[in-house]
Amino acid sequence: MRFRPRNSCARLAMCATLVLLSAAWADDGPSPLRTEFGEVHLQKLAIGKTHSVRRLAETALVIRNTGGTPLDVQIEIVVPSHYELRPGAEPLPERQWVRLEPSSFHLRARSSATADVRVTLPYEPDLAGKTYQVDLWSGTVDSRGRRARVQVHRLLFTVAMDYRDDTEAQFSSRTPGR
């Protein structure tokens, strides 16, 4: 067998990198931030109305601090890139359609907080029948405002067809006696 110094150096460098990475992961430890929201899919949301995910899906975005130290948590609304979309979904057209109540909070050790996600759809009949996706990122924020330990939550919603017709509008526009 022939000695190959390049391979030995590469292997040594790779081993050193793995040791350093494992030491860094061990110091940081697992994230104390937990949630069960994961992915929620709402069906038949009416246009022109505001919808509460907590009320419709009977689930809220619950963030738990399982660790022994207090955490500052921030939730951010993110419009996903096309490669992050679920099959059949489109990215949320307007970030303002989704609101978090609250979007940040302080979690004491071994406690939890709840945020409601509200979706407000404008009255645009062209939205009907489409499925939209928005991602929510929750994570800790340190004293310098840097985010760490981000978790991704996915909200998909399908917009209902608007079955109202214009008959009422046509009758109200007519003047009596014509």
C-alpha cells in the first residue's frame, strides 16, 4: 500500500473540523424553544373577512421555553421562496394579510406563551380557489437583537369561492318606477 500525504492531510483536516463542530454543538446544546404548530392548513377562507387561526383550526401558535433561563422570543412573517412552497401553493401576495398577536414576548424559564395568527383577505374575487402559503419564523433574540435558534412554522390556506352574485347590487341601483 502506498502512503498518500494529501489524503492524510485531508482526513486530518476533516476530523479536526468534526471535532470543532461537535464541541460547538455541545456548548450550545439543544434549543429550549418548542412548539407544536408545525404546519396548519385552513380550508375555505372567505374573501373580505378576517380569520383567526386559533378559532378556525382550534390551534394557536404556542411557544414553550423548556430551558432553565428566560428567553426573548420574536415571531416573524416570511413570504416563502418558490422552492420552499408546498405543491399547489402560491406565496402570500401581501405580507400585510397576516398579523400576529403578539409577535414578540418574554418567556420565563419553563413557561409558554400563545400567539394568534390572523389572516385578513381583501375582497378580490380573483383570489378564490387558490391556496397560499406563509411561513412564520419563531426564534430567540439576544441582548444585541440577533436572532438564534429559528423554528419554521407553515400556514397554508385555501380561499373559498365567492358565490354571491350581483343581483342585489343590480336591484339596488335601479330607481323605483322604471
